[in-house]
Amino acid sequence: MALFSCGEDSEKSSEAPEAEVKFVRFDKELMSLQSKEELQSFLAENPWYSKSLYRAFPEDTSFVSHLYDIISHPGSRAFYEEVDSTFGDLSDLKAQFGKAFGNIKATYPDFKVPSVYTTFTGLENDLFVGDSIVIISLEAFAGPEASYRPDQPAYIQNRYQREYIVPTVIRLMAGPYIESNAGSDLLNDMIFFGKSFEFTKAMMPGVADSLIIALPDSSLQGNWYNQDIIWAHFIDKQLLYEQNHRTKEKYIGERPNVPEIGPACPGRVGQWLGWRIIDKFRTENPDVSLQELLKIKDPQEILRESKYRGLVEE
């Protein structure tokens, strides 16, 4: 069952030429270093690495010692060998990034393709997404069979698998293309998330919605068939105009479920609902391009023009 339509933009973007991506196995270079002195010199040559991923300076000797302890520890090195074997030559990731970046470039010609670096951090980091670089800590996404996993609850840990890497990066890159008003109510946040998911879907048209929003298919189907209940809750509790941060987090933040709606309602349901509204908007307004949609600042306008009423449409 297709829970969300791809839209015309997705069909056009799928024809875009693949982008040339500078893809660097930084992890192999890092793990080959044999002394603190070599590491300090390596970090000095690549100051962006420690500043971006650790918010530390390469001349910080305590940081260098800490990082060297990680990459030189026998347990870390054994784990790295396991991770390296699991990921192989990363040809799948390279191809996915090339296609996705190519689609962004075709949609936004001024887009500058970032360099992609893989690394190993002993599970201290997962991703960094900047304007010109993307850093991926491979061990964080080694999957459920790995000897060690990120220290996260099970419902979050499930998304730390290789198939989530590229959709997550593309979603995090959506921000600069999304315009929103200065409002701080829940609807504004919901629409922002919805736009970011729709951007990702357009740039990766063949990827499952479950990978884009990081919710299992069962949760997406449950939300779909219970959206009348979900929508009624948001309307009855007047949540669309809610500005209290703690209240908003109950619906868009990380939680195993949202008991306020029901025990089976998954966390981040507000994010999903925002995407549902965006999807309905695109169905009702087929002449509005993705770029035009992302520029609409007023979430009320999007909600109004979407004609969304929480109904399941067969």
C-alpha cells in the first residue's frame, strides 16, 4: 500500500543524472595511525574533522589522547574490523548518494555537492551533515547483528542500520530549502517536518516511506487507518496552536508511543501528521511544484489548501 504519493517532482527527479561525489574512506586512514603524534598531525591536516564531529580543536592534547585511546584499543580495533567487513566497499551508499545529490542538483542548480567521509568513533557519534561535508560513523549503522550498538532505546536503535543512512542525510539537508514563518506553534513544526520528508521523498523517489520517516511499516499503516482518531485528538485538544515546548514534544519528540492518543500510537506522530497534510496538499494542488510548496511560509495556508480532515481515503 502506498501511504504517500510520489508526485510529479519525484518522477522528474528520478531522471536526473547522477552527481559526482567525493567519497573518502576516512576511517581507514584514521585507523591506520600508529601513535598520538601521527594522530595529532593527521587532525591538524584535517581540522574540519574534529571541529565538525567533536566540536574540539586538533591541538587539544586531551582530545587527541582520548581519540587515540579509542582507535588503538584492541577491542575497538576488533570492532572496526567487524564493521569494515560488514560494510564492504560501500558501493551501495556511493550510488545512493550520487543519485540523491544528482536529484537535488537538478532541482536546485546552485546546490554544491558535499564530500562524504566515513569514519569510526567507537559509537561516540553517528552523523554530521554540513554545507560542504557529510561525516558518517559507520559503526553506528552496522545493524542488529553487530557486536555493539548505539546506546539508545530499542525503538530508536532500530533506525541505526545502513539503509537509513542516505535518507537521513538527505532529510537533514532539506532545511535550507524550506521557508517557514516565525511562529512557534505545533502546526508550524508539523509542517516543517512534513516538508522535510516530502523533500527527501522527491530526491529519493524509490525509497520506502518507512526509511524516510524512520517508523516501521506497521506504525505507518496503523497511523493511516487511525488518522481520524489522531486528527480528532489534535482538534479536540486544540494542539495545532499549542506553543508550550513540553506539550509539543509529546507529539513531535522521540517517544516509544503517545499514550495521550493510545498505547499503539507511535512517537513523533505529529511529524507523520505533518507529512500527511503535505501529501494531501500536493494531491489537491498538483500544479504547485515542490520548490513552490517549500516556499509557502504560512502553515495555515497549507492546511487550508490541503483540505485535510483526517479521513482515510481508499
